[in-house]
Amino acid sequence: MYLKYILTGIALLIGGLLAVQGSINSQLGGLLKNPLQAAFVNFFVGTIILLAINVFAKTDLPAKETIKAIPLYLFIGGVMGAVYVSSAIILIPKIGVATMLGASIGGQMIVASIIDHYGFFNITVHAISPGRIAGIILLIIGVFLIQRF
């Protein structure tokens, strides 16, 4: 029972890292004078770190047949990650870290609620409820308040 709260706390900390990551990447984009180069550096460094972790953990490479059997749409996550990181680097200097992350979290919550409600992508169904809708609305109101003040 308490594990759920501990894991939620960890997710909260990881969310805090996104604010740091966006700020650092934005500064890198300014120094490189190109947000897309900053996004490339971000993914390049991340790739090196993940390669090292996989080597250290001695994970096996997936078989060619396994990779061929994966539906193509499951590879689009990398594209989405590149769009998110590049957009954050471009938007943070213009609208600020809090507005960028608040708005992106609002968008995530809207889409996540739809995915949860219908069980898309083999996710366990969690029906939309008035409480969830109220939470999303309050989050979006919060984004407007952050942006305004």
C-alpha cells in the first residue's frame, strides 16, 4: 500500500528533473545558437549513458526476429521524445520553465485520461471521473495563473 506513495514520490522527483533538464538544454541551445543541436547533444549523451548502463547490466540484444515482430508504431516514442525535447528548448526561453512544463503536463493529463479511459495501448482501464476532470481543469487554470503572474 505504501509502495504506491513511495513510487509517486519518486515520480515527483523525476518530474523535478524535467525542469532542470529543460533549463540546462535551453542554456545549451543558446550557447550552441541552435535548439536542434542542443536536442541532438541531449539525445547523444543519453544514448551513451543508456549504452553504458546496458553494458554494465549485461542485457542481451533483442533477436532480429523479435525486432521485426514489433509493430512500427511502437518505435515512434523516440520521435515524440525528440519533438518534446526540441520544443522545450525552443519554448522555455520564450514562455519560461514553469509555463512550459505546466502546459505540457496539462496536455499529458488530457491525453493520459483518454488513454486510461479507453485502455489504449493495452493499458489497464481507469474510467474518467468527475474528480479527474476537475483535476485537469484545475491544472490548466494553474498554468494560466503561472503564465499571468
